[in-house]
Amino acid sequence: MNRRRNNTAVAKLQDALLRFYREQGRDLPWRRTRDPYAIWVSEVMLQQTRVETAVPRFAGFLRRFPSVRALASARERAVCEAWAGLGYYRRARNLYRAARLMVQELAGRMPGDEAALRRLPGIGAYTAAAVASIAFGERTAAVDGNVVRVLARVFALPGRASAPGLVRTVRAQAQLLVDCGQPGDVNQALMDVGATVCRREAPLCPSCPLGRWCRARREGNPTAYPGRKAKLARPILRIAFAWCQRGPALLLERRPLEGLWPGLWELPSASGPRAKHELGRRLGQAAGPRLARVAHELTHRHVVASVYRATTARRPGQKWWRDPLAAPLSSLARKAIVAVTGDSDR
DNA sequence: CAATCGTGGCT
DNA sequence: TAGCCAAGATT
């Protein structure tokens, strides 16, 4: 057996990750440098920010502030201006503060290990590990949202993405994986897999370098990991709509200006557990047979609406519409009308 | 643990 | 379409 790389599951995962990174890793500007300062800047830019957003701003920022000293001798205002469009301006101010600390206490040099990096403003657990591993080859796991998702799936780990227990377990697993000759590449490989293959929605499992060992994939439910915040049970809102047709025209009613769907038009309606009964009372006649039933999701309610045939005269606030789908309808009313007519134009 | 901080893209 | 969320850190 090979002494350098024993034949464990960890070694297989490492090989798969490094191979993926070599062959399919993204070509990003900060991967073309070994300058710790540039790598630090890129990591801060990437905090809660999409790669596509950071890429076009990276070179410009470095051109303007090419080194720790250049950054430290700038004005804070200038740094924030160069940060424009990236958001979270506290990151720019912390970057600046950290650069000044490096000049004052470290002769303008970047701290060379994770622990020292971690003490600087704006450098948390993730960024410290990322810079230490990528720029200095330190064997430490950089656990970001991607890594949590990827390893939660590979090992079918329970818990929400923000749960400290899950993050701790992921970090322990990731730590085993980075314990090799190219820790920075393993960290970035995990992030690349997360960003391009093991996506939050619609993961591309057949193309995944870790697919052979992935428990979530074997279970057939990769998107179940990491767990999501339990959606609070949404109460059911029952609505009864009246379908009053006269020739080609349909009777619609405008909703009040406050509350749900303010000012929009819909079929004459009633709501509540006995919505149909209530609708009959409003119409002055019992509602007829059900023509359709549609479901609709709101943020805090699950709506079930039934459409009943009815005949009635126009009342205040109501209007006959020859082309009801042209009315400013609530999305639910539109859905209900389409369900009855089978017409999905417009 | 939860709120806050920004912007842009996606559904 | 309006809400959700992304290479997190800080309080």
C-alpha cells in the first residue's frame, strides 16, 4: 500500500476534489496570484457576495491599492469609494483598519498564520482559514456556506445550515480533507463543487466528483440537506368564488383598498370555513355546482378557493367584464378564472 | 441566538 | 412579483 496516500475514504475524496479542481476549477483572477494581500482582498470581497459581482471589481481595487502599505496610507473615504457597488461597507472600513494595524505593528506585512489573521478586524473564522490555507499553505479548513452544503449532503448530516452543531461536524470532516499537501486547493475545490455542481437548488449530481460517495444522493434527496428552517404551519384560508356569467361577460368585484390584494379585482367572494354557505347569503341564493378548485400559496396562508356557478344582479362595487382576464386581477382570481375557462392566454 | 449590514440575481 | 439569498463578521 502506498505510504504517502493510504487507501482510505478521505484519500479518495481528496483525490476526487483535487482532480476536479485541476480539470474543472474556475479560472478566477485571484487564483492567478500568490500575493497574500491580493488573496485577502478577494476573500473579503467574497463575503456574502457572488463571485460574478466581485470579479469585475477585483483588479481595479488592487490597481488603486496594490499593497498593504498603499491601502494603509489611503483615506478611508477613498477605500469606500473603491468599494462602491459591493455593499457591506463595513468590510471596506475593516480592511482599511487591518491594513493600518499591519503597518503599525507588523512592518506592513500580512500575518502568516490563521490565529494571527483571525485577530484582525473583518477577518472571521472563514476568512482566516481561507487566507491561511490559500496564501500560506496552512492545513486548515475554510468552511463557508458552500462547504457546509456539500459536506452536509455527502455525509447526510442533520441540522440547519446555521446550526452550530452542523457547522462543527462539517469543520471536523473538512479538516480531515485539507490535511494534505494542497490544503488551499482542497478548500477551493469544495467551494467550486458547491458553487457549480452541488448547488442549493437543482444540484447536478451526475456530474459531481463526490457523487460516488454522497449519502444524500444515494438517498435521492440531496436538496433536503442542509435542513431548512421549519416553515411554520400555515393556516388554511377557504374562499368561495361566484361565477356569474351573462353572455360573454363575467361579474367581477373590486377588493377593498386595505388588506389582501388591495384594490384588485376578483370574482364575488366569501371566505371562512363555511365559505360556500356565506357566499350564498351574500348572493341571496344558494351557490350552484362547483366549477373548479384552485390552491394558492401566500407567505402566511395556504389558500383553497372553489368557484361555484351562480346567477345574480350587479351590485355596487361590481362590474361586468367582457374580457375578465384583462382586468387587474389578483393572482388567485386569475388562477381561478383560468381554471374554469381553461384559457391561459395573457 | 438573532439582528444588522448592501447589492444583484433568481424564482 | 416580491421575497429569498449569496466565498460572513460583528455586536
